[in-house]
Amino acid sequence: MDALRRTLLKGAGATGAIAAAVAAGVLKPSQVLASEYNRTAFEAKDLASALRNIGAGSATDSNAIVIKAPDIAENGAVVPVDVVSNLPNTISIAVLVDKNPLPLSGAFDFANGALPDVALRLKMGQTSIVEAVAKTADGKYYKAKKEVKVTVGGCGG
Amino acid sequence: MADPMKVRAQMKGDTAEIRVLMSHPMETGQRKDNAGNTVPAHYIQSITIDVGGKRVIQGQTATSISRNPVFGFRVKGVKVGDKVVINWVDNKGDKRTDEAMIGA
């Protein structure tokens, strides 16, 4: 009985502490990294709805986002892509492949000193535009794109 | 349980470069096996990286990440000897956590 009460109090105390920390500005909501899988965005079948579902439907074009990817990828199963955002206060980067069956490939949040830079390897079914979207701390979205020609598609396995 | 990740974490000047190779089939759910049956999707959905006890990277990934995914990130404000903890979870609920130390 007593033990249960203690557990309940402890639980309530912890939640209260987090709420207090948020209120005090110690933990800003933008610094608390999202953890819920954005299924709608990842299952979107075209680029426009994928962009819309990550909130970037009206992203501004920016040349401060640099996409490093080969002009011609011989093997669509492994296309090395590196995205760097030179926009100040970038907190998140998403990578999309226009002509893939599901365009959104990945979305990454950066915090506690992580630079807005992500290197990854993508599958590409065919020649396509690769788009990168950067979100800044003020909630604005920016995007850049680069075409990658694929000689052998990567979706056949 | 999946094979261990290969993690390389190294200071380059004031920035740590973290590269990780995860062992995972990353099935798209669109591929057919030799018998013509669709192979169900099986892919990493979530990755996190903590350095020195602080969450630095939180990512969500889809089937279009290549098989045996490789990711590279850069982190400032960390030092040699800091512990790097990397975790992934896939769409079937399989998961794996591996640790490394930032080297010079």
C-alpha cells in the first residue's frame, strides 16, 4: 500500500519536474526531439504530399543547402548522398527522392552540438531529382535539389 | 538479434565525425522472391545517437535507405573519450544498441 503510494508520488513528481523545466525554458520544446514515426509522410506516394506531410509544403528554395551526390550513379541500390545545411540554426534535414515509389527516405533532427550534416546511402529506382529539406529553429523550411542519373535501378534487390 | 553495428567516432579538429554501419536487410516490401512471393517490408524506422549522455541525432528512415545502412554525422562540443551510444529500431520491433568511444 505504502509502496504503491510512493511509486505514484514519484511518477507524479517526475512528470511535474519535466513540465516545470519546460515552463522555465530549460527544456525548450524545439529541443525535445520528436520520436513518433511520421507514417503519413513516409507512406506518401508522391513528392508533393511527402513534403506537405513533413510540413514543408511551401519550402523556399535555398542554395545554402548543399547536396553532395554523384551526377551519375552506376548502382541505384547504393547512391551515396551527403546533405549539409549552411543555414543558421538548422535543426532538421529531410532527404527525398522524387521518382521513388515512396519519396521520403529519411528525416534527421540535430541537437546538443550536432552539425546539420548527414551522409547516407539511398536506393534509387531510376534517374531522379534528389531533394533536401532543411528546417530552421524559427520553424521555416528551405529546400534544394540535385539530379542523379541512375544507370542500373536499385529496387529489384 | 541483428549483427553488431560498426561504429567509428573520431575527433577531427573540434568536431567529432561519427560513422556507423548497421547490419540490416532493409527490405522495401516491393521485391519478389524467386517463387514470385512479395518479400514483406523490413526496414529500420528510427535511429538515435547519444554522445556523452546527450541526444545529438534522432532520425526516421524509410525503405529507400540502402541495405546495411551507413550514416555519417558530425558533432561539435564533444571530446575524446566521450561515450557514443547508437540505437536503431525497425518496423518489426527488432532493435539493437551499440556503444563506442570517441577516439583521437
